[in-house]
Amino acid sequence: MLLRSVLIAAALSLFAAPVAAQVAAPAVNPPATIVIPEDEGGLSGTVTDESAWQDLGIAIPAFATNRDGPTPANSQGTSALGVELARVIFGDLRNNGLFRPVGPDSLPRPSYPQITAPAWSTWQGRAAEMLVHGYVRAGDDDRLTVGCYLYDVQLQQELVREGWVVAPTDWRRAAHKCADLVYSRLSGESPFFDSKIAYIAETGPKDNRVKRLAIMDSDGANHRFITNGQATALTPRYSPDYSKIAYVSYLNGYARIYVYDIGTGRQTLVTESPNPTFAPRWSPDGRRLLYSMAVGGNTDIYSVSAAGGGSPQRLTDAPGIDVGGSYSPDGSRIVFESDRSGNQQIYVMNVDGSNQRRISFFGGRAATPEWSPRGDQIAFTHIAGDLRIAVMSPNGGGLRHLTDSWQDEAPTWAPNGRIVQFFRTQRNSGETSIWQVDLTGRNERRLATPVGASDPAWGPVLP
Amino acid sequence: MNKIAIAVTLVGALTLSACKKEAPADLPPPPQDQTAPTPTPPPQTGPVPGTQEHFTQQMQGRDTIYFDTDKFDIDAEDQAALRQQAQYLQQFANVRATVEGHADERGTREYNLALGERRANAAKNYLVSLGVPANRITVVSYGKERPVALGSNEQAWARNRRAVTIVLN
């Protein structure tokens, strides 16, 4: 039942088209002193990381509503929903190292007319350089219209605005879209909050681990288990349009790649073969799948039509283990891992398998390469004693470590190529958790998941 | 090579008993039963010949071979164990076998799947070279997904880098 409603939500969300944000604001400017006293609080109360360069203060008070009415999105009505929307935006914008946001729980709440005519003096007195305002309205069809405004408090000027109409179940997406709008306008980077993650949920002792395919939003919300854990599931990858997930399952006793259709709940084998297949990877256009297949102990990389049909194309034939692979954003090249030199190193080839050449020459082993969606970096696991997340340029230069822990592996990129997610394994217990770090390596944090978590795979920004 | 392999096996045995003392509750992994071949009652009460239980009893630990880090070569001790496995498989000609390949936790997941496959195949190929028909042996890799030794140390990793033969009938 849960599955159904989430599926419907996912389908409806595709129709969440942006609309011009407009508020039927009264012509009269209300007094600038309207403040809800119990919501008052200091600006510094929620700031934990005081890095000097994290200095852009952003106030994100509760979103206003034209009329506090019932909505399926919140049992307490649209006014309470307005607080939740601002909390989601606050959660998105903190911890990424660029901003010092303050959320609705420590700020006065603006009135509906103030959304388009901010009470400047209120915000100037709070050392907020930027101000996010927004509103939520429930339509007769229950659909929500959410408007989002970003103001420069110093200049007393609107910087950007946008609005969205969403199904009530998709209210968080509207908040993520607003956070993306603010992030993009202030950082100059592409958005990434309105996106999803597929991963493996882990429970049970180390020698009898139960591993289930699961999905969640980029902030951990809307979590859902997809498989029941009877068969071990590994290494999922969302298709670029989020309609399918390719992953490895021991469903029939052996490792095989299945493509799970989120709409129908059915899954198919990526290729019929008596040999194990693993390490599935989508092409950027979603039309092809890379997979690795072991034949007689020798593993090579193949490419096959994701729609089914057509014969697989073998891309590598070196003796040894050629495994994984990640397409360049333009789909012309593939970065992959091979131990043909004696141990795991990283190679690049053209999409047809030609021109294979090694790019990693810095000592240790190098594994699980993932090409940044921006094309300028390759994230990978550097094995030199410990396992650490690192990045390098596509020609193998500019090695930089982003993490320093006992065992961090399997990086996956945020859709905008500014943040890398990976999983961390605890020594002895083997417990796993998903973490993310920005490209400076300075802002690292753990994602909240219901149980242990590994093999994260971040999908693109939702349309 | 020989000396190293023996040392590994001994250390493994020590680790196992240590583990048992500390935490007997969460030990038993499914396929391998640890029932040591008790020397007392011989023929009639024992396991049925040709079964997995009988096989593990007869092998006395030689159902498993061990590998060095990132390696998949079959050394002299492995050869001795595989010879014994091959003799058993030839004695019970209707028995089929699966070789399970494993890796330790200190590698990346997908590479370890390939590595486990490679180790299982190395064991299978040796059994075939001794005359066991290839179509009686399947292989499966579990990569680092099914450790038997639960610590994060060299001894535990040495025990987990293994190929285990299981008989089916």
C-alpha cells in the first residue's frame, strides 16, 4: 500500500510544472513590525560550524499562507505546512559550507502580504544578509501552490522568485526546488537538492547481513524499502529518468544484474547468461547499460541496450579484472577500473572500447571511478593502507583526498558535481553509513538513514 | 610459501576458538557446520556418505583453501586440499559441487566480487585438472559479503580470503 501511494506521488510529481510565482498581495503595505513573539530567537543559535568563509547569513522564516486551511500535506493545515517548508529549506542549505542559514524556529513569522513586501527593518536588525520568503496556498483540488522569493536585505531588493504547483504528497519537492533556487542564485552552481538516492539498507550481524534495496530523497526523507531482504541486494543505480533501478541481486543464488521498474514493480535480467553479472551503470541518456561479467574467472566490461534486445558489446578483453565504469557526461568516454597492470588502477577508454589507457599513477590502488556530472573531475576510492575518497582530473592529475577514515568507498556525485557521497565502514563491527563531503573536503556529514547504509547512488535533479 | 600457508591455517584455528569463547551466540554461519569430527563412534552413526555433512567431516578443514591478499594462485597446501576434495568427488560420482569464492573486507565491493569469482575458478580448474568433470562443479562468488571471521585484522582477513567447496546431491 505504501508502495502504491509513493508510486502515484512519483508519477504526479512529473506534472509539477513551474508556474510564475505571484502573490495577490494587498496594495497597502502593512506595518513592518508584525512579529510573532514566541518565534523570536537569536541568529546564532543554530550555527555550529564557524568557518570564516561560511559567512553568508540567510534568514528562512516560516512560509506564509493566504488562509490557514486543511491540506493532506499537513494535519494541522497550511499554516503549519508553511513552517515545515521553511524547515526543509533550512535543512538543505546548512552543512554545505556556503551559507549560515537560520531556520523558522528561531525567527519571527512574516504575514502573507509581507512575502512580497518584506519588513526590512526586522531583518536588517538580525544580521541576515539574505532573506528567503515564501507562501503556500491550497487549491480546491488539494494541489499546493508554493512561491519562493530570495531578497538581498542590504539592497532591499528581490534577487529571484519562482513558484510551483505540486500534489500535496510532493510538498517537500517544492521546498527542495526553493532551496535549489536560493543555492543556485547565490553560489552560481547548478541545483541538486531536488533529487533522489538509491542505496542498500543493511541490518543484522556481520556474518549474516541482510541487504535490501532502498530509496530516499536527497535529504533522507520519503524513505522506502524496495526489496524484502531475502536475497542479498548490492550496488543500485537509478536510471537517469528515475523510472528504473539497475542493481545486483542473488535472487537465484548467483549475482545477476536486474533492472527494477519502479512503475510496475517488475524486474528483468539485464542479460541472459550463465555467468555472474555485476557493476551496472547507465549511460547519461539512459539508453545503454554497462555491466561487468566474469567468465571463467576473467571479468570484462560490456555494454547493452537498456531497452532490451540487441546483443551485448564487449568493451574490454584484457586478461584480468576489468570492472565498473562510468560515462563522461557527454557519453563519449568511459572511466573504469582494471588490474591488468597487477593491481587495481583507473583507465579511460572511448565508448566503443577503443583507446584504453591508464590514468592513475600515484601509488596505491585506485578503484570505483565515477565521472563528475560536470565532466571536470573523477571521484574514486584510493586504497593505500586505508580506503579513502579522492578526486582527480580526467587525465589523472590533481589528486586530492576528500576523506581520511578507516574505510570509505564507492563515491557517487551530487547532480551538480559539487558534493560526493560515499559509504563508510566501521572497523570490526562492519557497520556502514552514508556520508557526504564537498569538494573542499571540509564539510563532511553523515546522512540519517533508518538502518545501516551502503552503496549510495545519487540520481539527477528531478524535472 | 608452504610455511606461510601453514601459519595462516594455524592462526585461523586459534582465532576461531577465541571467537567461540567470546561470542558463541552470533557465530554459526549457515553452510559450514563446525561439528568437529569426534573420534569416538565410527561407521554406522555418522553422516550419510555423499552428503555435505559427510564431506566436511571427511575433509577435516580441507574443504577450504586460503589466498594471499589480491592473489588467486593455488599453492602446495591448496593443492593437497584440492587433491583430497577431488578424491572424494571421484569416489562419489553422482555428487555435484559448488566452489564459493570469497574476499576479505579490505577491498571495494565490485572488485571483490570479481576476485572471489577468480579464486573459485582457480580451485575449480585445479579440481578439473585432477579429473573431476567440469560440468559437476559450479562456482559462485560472494566477494566480501559473507565473512567467516568477524574481526578487522590480518588474521581475520586471512581466514576470509578463501574458496570453500560444498557438495550437493
